[in-house]
Amino acid sequence: MALSTLDLGSGDGSKKLPKKIQPGNHRVKIHRLELEPFTFIDGAYHVILHAETEPIEGFEGFLVDNDESKGRYQGQIGKIKASYYAFADGKTKSGIPVIRDRAILMFLQNLTRALNISDWMKEQHNQHSTIEDFVEAFNKNAPFNDLYIDACIAGKEYENKDGYKDYNLFFPSNTNGIYAFGEMDSSKVLKFDGEKHIIKPKEPKQVDRFGDDDDIIVPKKSSSDFNLD
């Protein structure tokens, strides 16, 4: 591979904008949804949004699919967990039953509301036998294409394989009727607070992906916590 001279920084001490989404308030669009198995709990899933920020002037993003012929992303990209906690069948600490598929569907209901594509969600009634089929249809139909939401994105800090600080991104829990994401310019979207929305590592640890080492057992709160009503 030829040597690049375009990613060395300005030399004046200025910091180059990361190609990956960082914790904070962002306007993002969705490229696809992924169900990632959480191996510490049988049948549990993390719901992950593959997202991109609005285009940034003068920004050179990652190659799309690592293919030069497809060009580059115009904004920062990242994988955002729908929740810090995996979706799993079980009970909360207060004894409230949690049903994995219902909780995922409630998250998707709120996501489609924020994107103003609720009609698509209603059209899926009794159309899919499994949550995997449902998410596959969501990606195939792609009713979310080029639609943006405003979001507060939290992060669990870690040291990546190159020795740099990085983040596993996730949507934080709602607080007093204010939510992690919503329609553009919504007043009900959380304001990012680094003290609340950054989880610092307990000790230095090298991780290079969303790992199965996250200290997640079952959701601490019920699926109703995702409700935007």
C-alpha cells in the first residue's frame, strides 16, 4: 500500500477530527441494525446501530466498505448499542419480568417514532415469526434511509490495541422524561454530560471491539424505560 501524507495532522498542534463518532450530542442517520449475541447469557442480544453523523465540511471519513470505488463516508461513523445492557429474558431487581423480544420491539417502536416512520412499524404486525426476521426486514426495507435523529451518545472508555483511548458507544438511560434520542431539534433529548455519560475503565485493559467482557447481566430497568410517550 502506498504511503499517505494526508493523515499526518497540520503540524501546528491542532488535533485531527476522529473518523469515529465520539461520545456527545450528535445528529445521526442509521445504515443498518445488528443483533450481536451476548455470550454470557443464553439468547441475549445487544442491538447495535451502525450510524453516521451529518456530513462534515472538509472531512475525509473512512472508506465505505473499505472499497475506494464506493468513496468515503461524509461524516463520522460508529456502532452504538441501543442500551448499555444486553436485551435478555429475565427479571429486574424489583422482580418485573423482562421479555427480550418485546423490549427490542419497544426500542424499535421508539426509534421509528423519532424517525417519523411509525407507519412501517405498524405494517409489520404479525408479519414476522422471530426478532431476527423482524430486524432483517428492517434492514432490507430500510425505511430509515437518509433520515436523521438527534442523540446523546454515551461511551465506555477503553484502551484499544494501538494503545489509544477509545469508546464502546451506547444510548444512556432516560432521565425525568428526557431521552437518549428523538426527532431533530427535540427538546426531550438528553444533553451530554461527561461526568454521567462516560464510564471510565476500572483498570487499563486492551480491547479492540465490542466485547463479551462488558459487565452486563440483565437490564436493571424494564423495557418501559425506552418509552418516549
